Amino acid sequence: MREQVKDALDIAPQEVSKAIEGVLHVASGKYDKLPDLMRDAGSILMRASRKLTTTQIVLAVSVLAVGVIVVATAMNENHRHEHQE
């Protein structure tokens, strides 16, 4: 089963682990890693989109957009708190 999914999506485990590592970096406050995270997540999404329906693609992009908004909001609040102190 695992091999079938890997073959169907053509996504290497290293790509997924790199994206997860990027999420952990950004979540821990290393916002300079955000462009790398977006690139890695976008690459995975593009490869996965070959096998997804239009609705699934729209939902995946929406989830990605919400994630970016949450991170950007957290960055903005953190930036404000740093300048107030």
C-alpha cells in the first residue's frame, strides 16, 4: 500500500521530511525558513495535484493559505511585542 501511494504521487520521503522540518523551524520562531517551507510545500502540492480532483486541489491550497496567514499573523504579533519592549 505504501509503495502504491509513493509511486502514484512520486513524492520522496525526503521531500516530506524537509517540509516537516521547515514547519518545525517556522513554528519555533525561525521565520527566515518560511520561504523554504513554502517552496517545499508547494512542490509537494504540485506533484500531488496530478492525482487530485479539482475540489481536493482547492481545499489543499486553502489549507496552505490559512497556514500562511496564521504564521504571518504570529510573526506580526511577535514583531510588535519586540518593539514594545
